[in-house]
Amino acid sequence: MENIMNKIMLEIEQNETIVIHRHVRPDPDAIGSQLGLKYYLKKKYPNKRIYAVGENESSLEFIGNMDIIQEEVYQDALVIVCDTANAPRIDDQRYQMASEVLKIDHHPATDQYGDINFVNTKASSTSEIIYDFITHFNDEHIIDEKVARVLYLGIVGDTGRFLFNNTTQHTMTVAGKLLSFSFDHNAELNKMSEKDTKLLPFQGYVLQNFELDNSGYCQVRITKHILEEFNIQPNEASQFVNTIADIRGLKIWMFGVDEGNQIRCRLRSKGSIIINDVANDFGGGGHPNASGVSVYSWEEFEKLADALRAKL
């Protein structure tokens, strides 16, 4: 690991333009690790051109916004991709125009698309990895409120506020050090959980229309008709994947949202039940207890459901 980090830093030192990418449909860790790395490198190398790119996610704009760059920026640029397990999920496929691509991630290494791949599956989040990367080079003094804030939000997001079993002693140590900076973490966490009042009727729909069986498997189907009825977008609907997480006896659940050209399925499980292998079988991927996959019909959705039920 230390050798790979040294190689990554050498590449950073040798390039004047660095473009940082992450995955589509970003979560707090994707944005937190991306911006945390950008802010850190800007302070360490103030004369380099460093950008963070990708589509803005309205519900996460409070964390930070992306840069808009032209294609010519990629000429002789170094690309670093954060928190993205496989190449098709990289937001903004212009990354392929770069002279070199580096991968920093904590998902299982199913697609080592980088010229250098730094993957630590023991880390709670890529934001935790970025913190370790900074401290490996004894750059704690470079961390400021701006860096600490986004890395903390990334860690909180991927650990489910430290409730998920990817939370380790090291995770808590890192989070504690980031909390020593003066950002208002209570206010930031409130922003992370806040939802527009127009979405609450939809939350009520989810709570009244989940399908739970005796084995501990549960699923929610959100069709285009439901999205239209509640006047919400697919990305807004996806915020409610954990609405049913507190059901007693629940072991595995799937939240499917019809996005028009695909049905985006978010898979979740509790304890030692691994579900990312099922996601991989259907062309998706992710963490052992939290994964995603796209299917293209509700019939295929049911086949995916059967594979998840087989886990029980």
C-alpha cells in the first residue's frame, strides 16, 4: 500500500494538470473523497491546475460543486478516479482522453482500469483512504476546515452515520481527528438528512407499499407511474432506499426505481449476508452489504429478487 501511495504522489508531482473524477449518481463519499483530494492537492501544489468534474447532484450540492472544463484540458493531464469500482460507472467518460489514469477506491477490485490502482477494501470509504493518503506524507498540517469537512461527510455517508459494519476503530479515529476542525458537523449532518417537504408523501407511499416475505427479504418497486403521481425524479426517489431498513427481521432489501431506459436497483443487507456477488452476476457491483445494479424490465427485476432470496 505504501509503495502504491508513493507511486501516485510521484505521478501527481510530475503532472501540472490533474482532473479528479468519481462515479455517476454520486453519494457523499464519492463527492467527499473527490473534493477532499482536490482541496488538499491545491494547498500542497498551489501552482498546479486541479479540477473535480462530474454532474452535480442537487441533494448533495451543499457538500461542494464541480468544475466545468473543456476537452483540451485533458491533453497531457493526469486523471485520478475516486470511489469507482468499474470504468463504465465513471462520470464523464472524457477521462479516457488523459495521458494516464489512476484509481483510488475501497470497493472490491473487479475492474482495475487504472494505470495505477490503489484499492483498500478494508477502508470504510474512499474519504478515509484520502485521509490516510494525506497522513502518509506527513501532511496533516495541510488539512484545514475545508478538507476536513468534505472527508468527514464522505465517511459519515458510507458508514451510515457509523451504523454499518464497515465502521472500524481506525474509521472512528479518523473521524475524531476530522472533528477537531471548526466546521459545524451537526449542521452538516442535518443537511445530509434533510428532505424537501414535497417528498414526504412519497415516503409515506414507500412505507405502505413494501413487499416483505417471511424469509426476511423485502422489495420496493417504483414505477414511472409512481414517479409521475408524486411528481419526483428518480434520483429523489432513491434517497428513500433505507426507509424500510428498521423493519424487524429484515435481512435483505431491494429498492428498484424505473429511470426510463433502465430500472436502477439498490441492494442492501444486514450483518454477514453478502449481496455484492449477486450484483456482480447481474452486471453491477458495490460493497458486501450495499450494492447497485441496473435491470431492463420488471421480469428481470424478479430474477434478481430470486437470486437475493436464495441468499436466505
